[in-house]
Amino acid sequence: MLAVSMALLAGACDLKRAAVLDPKGPIALAERDLLFDAFCVMMIVIVPVIILTLWFAWRYRASNTSAQYTPTWSNSVKIDAFVWSIPAIIVISLGVLLWRSTYKLDPYRPIENAGPAIEVQVVAQDWKWLFIYPEQGIAVVNQLAFPAGRPLSLRITSDTVMNSFYVPQLAGQIYAMAGMQTRLQLLADQPGKFVGRNSQYSGGGYSDQHFEVVSLSQGDFDAWVAKAKEAPGRLDAQTYPAQAAKSRAVPITYYSAVEPGLYDQIIAKYRHSGHAHTQSQGQGTNVPARR
């Protein structure tokens, strides 16, 4: 009882950090429900095992001389069938549940019945995140903004070691790797602020590699784009190397203009003859799976 009480107290103190249990979009909600469903299915085995363990310890205690003692017992078809069939059913049930959910939550699959998506190109760097908005012609460091209620389609790569893009309250994580492209779909039900982070250790500045995620009303998003367009900085092939240089705890930075095709140039510089790793929409190779 003391251990359980301490666990509950620690959980209550750390509730704000349990973001995966507080979804703010349909993708994160479906993933949380999948976690709960799998937990409940596994409890079908865990709970009886705990109860039977306590019951066996009590019934066959040394002081209970009335308990039947059969040291020569060796086999029971009924017990074997019970012991093996129940776990087999649970494994099959979990397999069907996860297979259906994997298809439903495919990170490359557009969110249905949610309207046209905003495309954002994401580049993991040391130790920050660059977000390029090709439709709006702007770029932002360490801040991802989009209208609430409108899907966000992300194209993700890395300009350094492998990273992992993760916004716990909106979607699961997916890897970002140099010379490759992965996809992820997001949608926030309502305006709000969330925390995004790199969940893959990437070196000395890893602890500072988080970013702000903001879902806005359409009017506020338009104002945010207008604010970014007023920034003095411009991002192109000449200014990009300085921007991508290693740095820590980088503040939110806006770029009013982005050279068209810069994202594709970042991917292309890691290509070698016969070893193209880029995953384009609808075709490509070497797509890493989302955890």
C-alpha cells in the first residue's frame, strides 16, 4: 500500500509531463486509446496471475496441514490447455489490434475528412529544428505554428545524425535521417501551445533540442505569417550553412524568405551514386518505421 501510494503521488506531481495521456488531436487520441486497449488486454493475464500467486502462497503455507500435497503429480492436459490457450488468445488479440491500428495510424496517410493540409518541411539540426513553409515562403527555427482544425503534413529529414521528431500531445514520434525523408500528419482540435522535442539522443546539445508548437485560429496564423515576413533574415544556399552550424538553446528565429528547393538540396547533398535514400510521396525506399 505504501509503494502504491508513493507511485500515485509521484504520478500526480508529474502529471503535466505525462503529455501522451493528455492528447489534443485525433492522432494522439487514437494512439492513447491504443495504449489503453493493449494495457487492458494484457491485464487479462496479469491480474489472474497476481491473484493466483497470492492465493497459492496462502493456501499452501507451511501451517496449513489440510492442503493436499501431491509431490508425484506430473501432468494435466486441462491445466496445460488452459495455461497455453489463454496467452495464445491474448497474443492473437494484440496482434490483430496492433495490425489494424498500424494501418489506421500510418504516418504517411493523410488525415481523412479534415480539409486541405498545410505542408511544412522539417530539418533536424545540431541542436535545433528548422521549419520551412514552402507555400508561405518563410522559415522558422524552433517554432512550429499552424491553424487549429486544419491538418499539417510534415516532410521530415535531418542535416546531421539521426533525430526523432515528437510532439506527444499531437502525434507519435518518427525518425529524421540524413539523405532520407519521412512523413507525419498532425492535427490540433483547438488553439493551444504544446512542446515538441527530439526523442533520439544526438550529442551534447540534446537536452536543449526542443521546440514550441502553436495551434492558432486562422486569423492569428495569418498574422503570424505576416510577422515572419517582416523578419530581416533570408535563407538560401549561401546563408544556410551559418544557420545550420552547431548551436545550443537557440531562440525562435524567423526568416522572411526561403530559396525554393532548399529542402531538397539538403537531402540531395547526402546522396551518392546508386545510394539514393530519399522517400518521395508515393515512391522511394528505406522508409523507417514510427515507434
